[in-house]
Amino acid sequence: MGYIQGEARGQQMLFPVSLDELIPGNHVCRVIDAFVCRLDFPGLGFVRAEAAETGRPGYDPRDLLKLYLYGYLQQIRSSRRLEAECVRNVEVMWLLGRLAPDYKSIAEFRRLHREAVTEAGAELVRFARSVGLVRGEWAVIDGSKFQAVASARSVAERESVKRYLDAVEAGDQQEEPVIDPSAVEAALEKLKSHAEPEAGFMRTAHGSAPAYNVQTAVDAEHALIVAHAVSAEKSDNRSLLPMAQAARQALGDPPSLKVVADGGYSNGAQAEACEAQGIVPHVPAQRGVNNRGDGTLLDRSQFRYDATSDTFSCPAGQMLTRKGLQKDRHRVLYVAPAAACGACAMKGRCTAAPQRYVYLHLHEAALGRMHDRATPQLMRLRRCTVEHPFATLKYRIFGHPRFLLRGLSGASTEISLGVMAYNLKRMINVLGGGKLVVALVG
């Protein structure tokens, strides 16, 4: 038997040529191998999953997926670092059968297989359901910001160019606009040449920075991530319905699903749409408060709404009638008569304006039902379920919450790989490596 030089747990050592003798107790490697081997690679859309009859065959995508899963579990995401692991790390040698792909081949695999990697992650969730690790009764939704590749300076310059072009467009509508054609052309070229046009400034743990909003839906049974998405939207306000639908699809379309989220997902229209589809949202409603004056003025909750007459009544007995509809903010405006407010003894406690305004959300009933269901116990369940996966993704798998690939497409691919690695890690912790290997092989 011959020997090879490699590295294990940080120490340079000589190992026997038969690498199987080194891996028997390494459940992580065996779990990765068993999971990848059970996947239908041609069906999932992986390129070169079946070798051509002529020519030199390319690297098997099964081997490259194993390499990436192992790398993300070890906080190794760079294609150059993964290339180095192939020739120095004995565990990687065992996983890849001593193949040593170059960094370009490794990077090309990740670039080409966004949809296929996402489908492989969905297959892992289906397997988790089959072995009872995902129950599918409660799903917890949350979002977190991951920093983009683009620098703050380049994004600030791009947004400055956008503002300039908006000013030029506004100037076109004037009778005598003064526009420099060469400056406009230069601005357009600069805008087109930006490497990451989707990235925008968002509030992160390290301050405002170019970032993407990563959304996850986590099953409450064992905190496995069942659905995820990457968005360029700064807030979570429009993510309740799409994430709830994605979670329901990943869980096998159960007849009903209960979802929990924080107040950032408060959206009456989406809550109503969820209820119509058998999804029951438990989300605290975010309502406007009367922040005028010294903060002690009467709040909207002190006004009673009468659906029959479509009016509000104030604590002093005056009627507020419908004034107009604000479609962009999904609410109706109600106003009290200025003369009545001026003569009211409670005006000093009610409003600092000449008359009192009250708003009614178009989907007020759905907001109220959603808010009533969001009990303190469920908010604790939300924190205990969804915060842990994000912390693990950011600091145990990514190492630092920043993407290596540009754009929404690249960020989505990275999150798909990271979520797969997280779910494998979580399943090993819950079920045990040996039992998980047996279940995957069986």
C-alpha cells in the first residue's frame, strides 16, 4: 500500500492510499455523498450530468456539488480556495475520488446551475418531510440583509447618475430646458456599465451598505429552512404572500398552513389573499399613531367606525365623514368638520391641526384578524425558530454575511447552496449522522 501527503484537522500527515480507511467516522462527508448520489441530476437540470459518447468528458456535476456543499459547511466559498482543498484536504479527496478541478471549472459550475441547485435544495426538503423532520403545520417567515459585492462608492455614484437623469427628464418637460447632450450620454454609459445594477443601499448590522434582502420560511418542528428567496426590496412589507405560497408549495400543498412573521410583514391586502388560499397569517399589524403635539393626543383607537353609515365618531360625539381614497397607501380618509373641531372642548387633547383626520385601511378586517392571532407566545416561537437559521447562515456557513457572486442571480445561487448546507447540518444534529446516512441510502 502506498502513501500520500495531505492535511487533516490542520496537521500535515502521510495517509494510506486507501482513503476509505480515513472516513468511516466522518458523518458529514458520508451524508454529503449519500445525499448527492440519490439525486436525479439530469432531471434536476444539471449540465453534463450524462457524459457524451465522444470527446473528453467534463467534470461530473455530482462531484462539484459535493465539493461546494463540503466547502460551505467549512466556510470555504471561494473557487480558488476550493481548488486548493482538492489537493490538500483528505476529506475532499475522498469525496471527489482524488479529482482536482481547477478554480475556473469550479466557478463555472456555480454560475451555470442556479435553478438546478435550487431544485436540489427542494429535493432535500422533500426528503426531510419523508423522514418526519418537517411537519408542515407552522412556518415562520423572516428576512435579513446580506451585503452585496458592489462597493458603497460605486452604488452611490450610480444612484447619483440616476438622480441626474431624472432631473434631465424633468427638464425636458419645461419650455426651455438647458441640457448638455454629452453629459447625458456619459451618464447613460456609466449607468449601463455598473456591474451590479440591482444592489441598493439597505440597513445592515454594519450600517447602511449595498445589500440584498434574503427571505426564508422555516418549519417550526426542527427549524429547517423550507423556502427562500433573494429580493432587492428594502422592506419586508410585500413578502408575506409570496413567501407563504413558496413555503406551502415546499411543504406539499397542505390544505391549511399557519405562518408567523414580525410586524414588518404587516400587509392587509396580502393577509386577505393568504386567508383566501387557506394560509392563516399571525402577524402584528402596524398601525399609524397620532404623533402630533406632545405625544399625548387621542389615538385612532379612540374613534369608533360605523360600517352602516361609513363614518367615524369621535370621543366628543362628532362625526367624521369620508373625504377621499388614497389608493397608493390602501386607505380611506375621514375628516371632521372644521367648525365642529374649532368649538370642541376636547380639541387640545385631540389634534393640533384645524380639524381631525382619521384613516381606515381598505383591508382593516384582515389586519385585525391577523393582529389578534399574533399572541406573545407565537412571537416567542418566531424568535426561537427563525433567528437561529439566519445566525448560522451568516456566521457559521458564510463566515461573513456578504455575497461573493454579483447580482440577484448570483446571490440566489449562493443562498441556495448555503441553505442546503444549513439543512444538512441541522439534520445531522437532529437525527444523527449515522441514521441520516442510512435514511439517505435507503
